[in-house]
Amino acid sequence: MATKLWASKAASYLRISVFHRGFATVVKDLKYADSHEWVKVDGNSATVGITDHAQDHLGDVVYVELPEVGKEVKQGDSFGAVESVKATSDVYSPVSGKVVDVNEKLGDSPGLVNGSPYEDGWIMKVEISNKDELNSLLDSEQYTKHCEAEDQKH
Amino acid sequence: MRVLTRSLEVWRLGVLNYLEALKLQEKLVTDRKSGKITDTLLSLQHPPTYTLGKRQTVHNLLVSESQLKSMGAELHYTQRGGDITYHGPHQAILYPIISLRDIGFGARKYVETLELTMIELASLHGVKAHAGESGETGVWVGERKIGAIGVRISSGITSHGVAFNIDPDLSYFEHIVPCGIADKEVTSLKREVDSDLPAEELIHEQLISCFVRLFGYNNVIWKDNPSLCDQQS
């Protein structure tokens, strides 16, 4: 109980919302795809990664297949893959544009995706070509509801 | 109370060449993604075949490719997770092509349930198997590996799957570092069981039944020797 209280206080300070059911965090001010990728938009630049819910459901990440810098990505298309527990899972780009940077640290430390999915575990940076597409993404509340609905299936 | 029908179509394919099985899976994954077909399970065996996962850990292959050929074995590079492994006759393979989103499973839960499937099969024969510890996904009897897993998940649809050693020629494993784990043995149901094993066909059926039960299917459609040509339409 005390931990939950602390978590809620810390959460509101850090501007994240914690849903107590599974303790997977969802960060406000990010946009989300229903395939569990997040995107942080800053002008025309977007940083992309996978969510806490995603990393929790994947297990310990042992390998991240990064896209090549310069590659064109399209919203909804696969841009790489993540391997965990002998499963490779495709990851999908929430935005369209050109890959301008990838997180090379994931080569030696793929576990950053688990430990810090919204910060150090970022996967790629994209120069967005179509900002209107952001409107089709979910906000943090909608994404939270989406996760709850999915998790109720079993 | 509304009971949801969960249907699984099971294809019993006998011995099928690796590339043909791969092509079939790719077609089924596309069809499953578009909702053309229901969850499907392929039950089969391969002729002697070595496969690598997405990380292409070819350093775990201890012989040259030409030596493999002279043994009558093939080598394939795949997009599945996991390290190098061997498939061959008398090894039961299941390739589930199912929608994880429909059951709300993530990769971890899916793989854990696949492990349970093989653990249950082993227990039907009095063998106490267990899941690997962290990083050693698969099914073990003591320190010996009896079942391997390597899967791919694309848009929430699975492909590749599991390989359970009924009584394969284990010497084929000597030419690789199986699953990249150097100091552990590979075993088979035959080795672990004191008495004679029942017919292999029965063991394949038992594996399928364990899968059906653990994944909660309540409607099973059997498709034996389906014509692979049907899949080109």
C-alpha cells in the first residue's frame, strides 16, 4: 500500500501515469501505436521505441535488429525486430519518414529496452515526412485502455 | 454465459523439406493476418536439417557447409529467434500459426506455454521435464535438453515453433553447439524412458493434444496430407 502511494506521488512528479494492475508505465505527452511502440515528437524529429507494456510481455531482450540510417520508413510498416526468449518480434514504425539515427548502444546492451524503454532504450530517430499521420496514433490514456483490453483476453 | 469458439486447424504433414515448410508458413501467416484462415497448427518432421536464427550465429556450426552436405544435411538461415539447431527424423515438430493478439499473449507468455506443452508431453511418459532458466528457453530433463523452441512473431502472428526429441539420431547434434549452449547435453524421450515407447504417430498426437489443451482450443479441425498445391490459389 505504501509503495503504491509512493509510486503515485513519484508518478505525478515525473508526469507519468501508473496503472496499478500490472505496474507497466505509460508516459504522458508521448504518442502510441496499438502495436506497442511509442513516439516522442519534437518539431519534425521523432524518437521511437517500444513501451513498458511491450518489453514486459516480451521478456529479456537479447538482440535488437536496428534499421539502417537513411532508410525510409512508413507508418505501420515493420522497421526492425526485437529478440527475447527465442522469439523474434517485428516492430512497427508509428511514423513515416527517414531514419536519421539509431541507438547503437543496443548492440552491447539490448537490455536497455527492458530497463529503460522510454529513455535509454530508444531504438531510432526519424525525420517525419507527414505530421498528419500523428493524429491516427493513441494518446497515453487511449493507449492505457488499449493495454487493459488486450490483457483481459486471457 | 457466452462460450467463445476457439478453432484450430491441424495439418499433419509427415516428413516435409524445410524450405517447403517455410514457404507454407509464410503463406499461412499472410492468410492469418488478413483473417482468411483460422489459427493453424502444422505437425511434421524434417529430413536432416540445420537451421540458424536471425542472429546468424554461424560460429556455433562446428563443421563446414560442404561437410554437412556430405552428411546428407541441409543448412538454412531463418528469421526465427534462437540459436543454431538440428532437425531430423523422429523429432516431433509443431509450427503454430496463431494470432497472439486474439488471446492477449505476449512473446514471453507464448513461449512459456510452448514449454509447458512439451513438459506435459514428457510427463505423459513419466519423464519429469522443466523449462530452462532465464536465457535458456527450452525444455530440459535435468541438465539435458529434450525440446527446443525458436519462433517468429510478425503483426502478432506466430511462425516456426518447437522441436521435441522423440528418438532422433543425436550424433547430428555433435556438429553444432546446440542453441549456443556449450556445456549441456541433448537428450530424447527414448533415452529418458525406461520402457519401450509407443508408436511415434501416437506421440505426435499427444503433443498436439497438449498444445490444444494448453492454448484453450475447443474446436479442432483435422487436415491430413493436405495438398500443398491448394495453397497457391
